[in-house]
Amino acid sequence: MNLDELNKVAQAMVAPGKGILAADESSGTIKKRFDAIGVESTEDNRRDYREMMFRTAEAMKNNISGVILYDETIWQKAKDGTPLVELIKKAGSIPGIKVDEGTQPLPNCPGELITVGLDKLAGRLTKYYEQGARFAKWRGVIDIGPGKPSYTCVSANAHALARYAALCQQAQIVPIVEPEVLMDGDHNIDTCYQVTEWVLKETFQQLYYQKVALEGIVLKPNMAIAGKKSAKQASVQEVAEKTVRMLKNCVPGAVPGIAFLSGGQSDEDATAHLDAMNKIGNLPWHLTFSYGRALQAAPQKAWSGKAGNVGAAQSAFAHRAKMNGLASLGQWKADLEKKAA
Ligand code: 13P
């Protein structure tokens, strides 16, 4: 393993003004997104949709440091025959790959999940590296509810994340370590804070036990935020302050960067929260985005599967990428959204 090289890639992933496009929806998830805009989820439609984003030159060059791909996409070619991985590289961005194989019920823990995919991971990573991937992603899922999360669920997912991260570094691939505490419940922000703090501490303990070099990872956490069904939603400033405090208590300064997931926040909330954190400043790591829905909801709607809408969809994608790029610098303003609308 060459740690300097891993660190260089990790630094590039969280470079100022840039963040990551999470375009790694599994076939099941992308079908849900396409259903919502009335598009059939065929291999060609999935390709056309993602090619549209990767060809948004301005966004890719200025604001998108890397793209997380799904297995199908990393082997796909654009309509003109160019491999999609080459399109991404030519646009100045780094190709990455989701390597977990989804979740399964965790035995003895009703309603809880464990992420799977470790068994043949070493061999798969070698092939992905040859195909151009320089970073990877694995997502552990933690739900908050009555009796949840259990210690079993938190520790088993932390253990799997660390096993994955060690295998990635051995294959010269930067692991994005993503322990996601879901925001689906009716819990308040302080419950989310406490659970996320626990999850992060367990995760970093496992990374240490499994000898993962922190200079060569990127952390992808949720923010400290109230559940969607909670009657008491926290202000932008409260989310920013509590998230920064939580991270400072859990994430060593050796980690080059933290790239948040959006987790179901509205586009503008996800941007405003990131911006408010960077406005606090004086942070030991770069704070940026690794958004799926918060970057793609607008372009998906604008595209709606019609070739004639590609221009409008690219504008919508470029706008969100630019807004989040500004947020990664703490330079976003709410009226920039209105001007674009
Ligand atoms: P969201 O930003 O839509 O949560 O997706 C990010 C991601 O990669 C989840 O694993």
C-alpha cells in the first residue's frame, strides 16, 4: 500500500469548492427514482441519464471531484462508445465504485440490517482498480426506533466497515467509510446526535483495530438532524453547530475530509447545512458533500426521460453542483437560489 498516493486521492476528493456525486443507486433504487418521473428503468435509460450528468462539463470540472458508480455503470459505454469511466476522467473527476452488496436482516435483531459483500471483495477491488476506480464506498445502515439501534447492530456494521476499508487500502483504493444513521424516524436532533456519536466512536475503534490508515480514508456521515417525522425540526444553525461539535468529538484530525450524505434532506437544506458548518470554520478536516438525492432530484425532474430536456437537466445539475461547491467553501447565499429560479 502506498499511503502518500491514497492520501493524495483522498485530498483531491475533498478539494475546496468540490464534492462527490453519489450516482451509485442500485438497480432497485434507480427504478424508484425513475418511477417518480415516469421513466422506464432500462439499461439504456440508466446509461443515458448518467451520461447526461457526466457530460455536464462545467459542473464536472469545477465542482465534482469524484463520482460513485454502481457496478453496471463502471462497465458501461456512452452512446458514442466512450467508456463512461473515460468520460468522467476526461471531465477532470475521479471514478469511484460502490462495493457493498446491500443489506440483509441482522439475526437476533428485529428490524435491523447488516451490510454484506466482504467475501470476495479483495478480488473485486483488483478488477475495479484496473477499470479505473480510485475510491470505493460501503454504507452501513443504523435505524433509530424503539430498542434501536442495538449494540449488536452498531458493532457488527462498524466491524464490516473497517474490514472493507482495510481491503480497499490494500488494493490501493481510498475507502469512503459511510455509517449512515437514518433520519426516517420521529426522534429529535439530540437523539440523532447521541446515536451518531456512538456509531462514529465504534467505527473509528474498529478502523484502529484493523489498522486502517486514517490519512487514506474519507468519512461519509449523516449530519446531526431531527428525524423527518419529528414535530420539532432544528434550525440550520443548530444542525450546523451540533454536527460540528459531534464530529470534533469523534473524528481524528488525521482524516483528510468528511463528505456528508444528504439522507432525504431537501436540496436546499442539504446545501444550507453544509454552508453553515463551513462558515463556523477552523475545522481540522475539509467538510464537503457526497450527495445523491440532493444533487440529482432537480436534474431528474427536468430530464424526465426526454432527449429534448437534456440541456435543462444539465443546467439543473450544474446549478446544484455549484451551490454545493460554494457551500463547501462557506460562500453560499440563499438568494443565489432565487436568482437561478
Ligand atoms: P443521499 O445523498 O441520497 O443520501 O445518497 C448518498 C449515498 O451515497 C447514500 O449511500
